[in-house]
Amino acid sequence: MNLFSEKNIPKLIILTPIITAVLIAFFVINFFIQTQNDYFEKESYRLEDIFLTNQKKLLEKELNKVIHYIEHHVKNSANLSEAELKKQLIQYIETIRYGQDGYIWIHDTTYFLIAHPFRPDSINTYDIDLQDAMDTFITKKFVDETIKHPKGTFIEYYWQKPKDVHFSPKLGFFKLYEKYNWVIGTGLYITDIEKSIYQSKKLLEKRIDDYIQVVVSISAFIIFIFGILSYMISNKINKVLTQYRQNVKRKELLLEDLNKNLERKVQIAIKEIQDKDKAMIHQSRLAIMGSMLSMIAHQWRQPLSKVSAILMELETATKFGKSNDAMLIQSIEESNKHLSYMSYTIDDFKN
């Protein structure tokens, strides 16, 4: 089966642009989706970094507010004893809440728990043996790392959310208030951070999916338009081809009829030429015969004139009584000689 036959041309005109548009749309959409997936991955990492950075800034901000509050009251509470001031500060700090599960606690540099809103039974106890879910001695780690970095340090560990029995990963921030040797800490649960990041990712993913749907819809619309245009163009071309085939068929019939008429005309012309040739041959023969007769006449004139002169001379001699037998015989011989010449002349032209 010939794909490019005249019969298949309209189908090819319809299908070729559509298939081309579909293939282009497929590769473009595939490339676009791949690009968007790569963008989503990069943007997800960027969102995580940005969100984690913002959460770290939030921890620093909340802890700095506590430090500033302590410094302000230490400077402006000269009428209170140090013990009373510490007691008031601890009571206030234990009431601080921010975010979803954010709170403040305090250890001193000797590993004693000074303040904690959710461990009241452990206040003023030696807390160095406190471990998280990974068996890390977290109090020792908090205090030791903060002493190394008094202006602030971030530490990851596992701890329970308030009113929760399960341990969750947590990011803590700690600073040293040197006047009282307090290691002041706060933290955010990474699961809460991941939840917020997940929500941000879902929003980003939805935007990308909507964007992809728009691109796919536009591509489908373009393919649809291509299909309609191809169908319309194919119909136009098909009509032109049909008309062209009809014209060719009509011209073929005319040519066939012309060939038949031409053959008949040729036969008639040949017959006319043959008749003319016959007439010309006949005329040529007549002309030759006329020419031959003219030549014979030309050859005969002199002998005839001589014969006529002989006869006239014989007639004159007879009238005047001068003729005799010798003259008569001589006239006869000369006449016979001229007649023989005339006879020879006819034989020559005959041959």
C-alpha cells in the first residue's frame, strides 16, 4: 500500500499537522514537567532552608527578648534582693509561650534545672543524667555547648511535646546569661517545622500542577485548532484535487476523441494526397506525352517539309510535262528515305 498515493493525500494533510502538533506538545509538556519537577525540588530545598532559617531567627528573637527582659529588670530592680528578683524572673519566664509549642527553660552551668514550665518536680535538681530518646545526655550537652558558645548555639535532640508520650525531633537554641550563670534555652519541634514546610510544599506543588494543567489545556486547544484547520484545508485541497481529476479526465476524453478524429483526418488526408499524387502522375504522363509529341512534331517537321517539297516539285514537273520515270523514281526514293527517318524517330521515342 502506497502511503503517499493520491487517495491518501487528504488524510495525510489532516493527520500530519495533528501528529506533528501532538509530538511537539508531548515533548514540550514532558520537558516542561521535568523542568517544573526540578524547579519543585530546588524550590523545596530553598523553602526548607528559608523556613528553617526563619525558625532559627524566631528562636533567637524569643530568647533575646527573654535576655533583654532579664537585663532590664536586673538593671531596674535595685529595691529587690537577688533571690527575690530571680524568683520573679523565673516565674515570668515559665509563663512565656510562643508559636505552637514554644516555651523557655533554664539550667545553670552546674547542670541544675532552674526553670521549666512542664517539669516542676525537677526544679533545683541535678539534671545532668537527663537523656532524650537517643540516649544522649542532653542537659550536659546543652550546658557544655552553651559555655563554648555563650552568644548562642543551636542543638538538635529528641524530646516530648507537652502532653505527649512520644519523642519528637527538636531544634533548641541556647544562650548564656553570665551574671547568673544561667543557660537559657528554647526550642521548636522539627515535626512542626516539617509540617509547615510540607504545607508550603503542597501549595507550591498545587501551583505547579495548576500551571501544568494550563499548559496541557493550551496544548490540547492548539491541537484541536490544528485539527480543525487541517480538516478544513484538507477539504479544500480534496475539492481542488477532485476538480483537477475531473479536468484531467475530461481532457483525456477530449484527447482520445481528438486522437480518433485525427486518425480519421490523417486517413482522409492520405487519401487526398494519394488522389493528388495520382492526378499529378497522370498530369505528368500527359505532360511527358505532350512533350514527346512536341518533340516528335519538331523532328517530323523537316522531313515532312522535304516530302512536301518533293511532291510539289513532282506536281509542277507533271503540269509542265517535264516529269519522267527517272524523276518519279528519284522522288519516290527521297520520299521513302524521309519517311524512314520519321519512322526511326518514332522508334527512338518509343524506346
